[in-house]
Amino acid sequence: LAVRCLAAAPRARLVGIDADDQVLAVARRRLASRPGARHELIHGSFTAVALPRCDGVVASMALHHIRSRRTKARLYARCLAALRPGGLLINADCCPSSDARLAAAEFEAWRAHLRRTYSARQTRAFFRAWAREDVYVPLEDELSMLRAAGFRTDIRWRAACFAVIVGS
């Protein structure tokens, strides 16, 4: 994600925040292939690390690790405070429907997608592991939290339970 962000905005200064040392090591290696890229990688939770003043906050398949809605709502308020005028928050994540029947169909589509590469047993194991650490907030609630923090929201892309949300 960091490399793609810099490809889209080559003169940008990138600050990457992650609590996982292995993720940061991969980012460090990939960013090394971009000589002159201005970047800083910070080990820590994006819910606790000071957010620098910026033009954009980008997250992909990350914010579902925030365990409580209160913590996520506070993060959104901190993101808005960090953004310069005209800045954007872009979040790509799992945001299922608030309707239980539709959400079940969305998750079944996800399982079917995984089963194209993994066995049914492996797919079940993935979902069991993810259930221990991930919190999937329905899209409607995600948008409400962003609006409560002061963002105007837009859904730029949606497929099954996945969405790209933009807050401005």
C-alpha cells in the first residue's frame, strides 16, 4: 500500500504506522526499491501513535483490528484533526451489510472466493482465526461513526462485504 501511495503521489512524504514488526519489515524492503522516497515507518498502534498533520490518511484491511467502536470513533476524530483542509481519509475494509441475511450472503461470497485458492478446511480455519481478532462493523455504522467525527462520506467502491469509504 505504501509503495502504491507513493506511486500515486511521488513527492509525498509517507508515514506508515503498524503494530506488526513483520509488516513494517516488508514495507521497509519494498520502499527501499524507491530511491528518494521520503518515508518514516513507525512501530505502534494507529489508535495510540500521534498522527502527523497530513493531506491523507489511507488504511487498507487494517481498521477492522480495532476492537471497540468507541476506540474507532476516537481514531476517526483524531484523523480529521490531523488532516489539512481538503484532506481525505480513505479506508478499504470489510464492512458488511447491517441486514443479517445480506451479511450472511456477503460472507458466503467471501468464503467462495477463498475456496478458489484454498480448501474448505483452510477457509474455515481462516475465518476461525479472524473471528478471534477482527471486528467487522456494518457499513452503515462505519459511515455513522465517520459522520459523527465530522467527515462527509462517500462509498467509492463496494463488492460483497468489502468497501472503499472516503471521508472528507
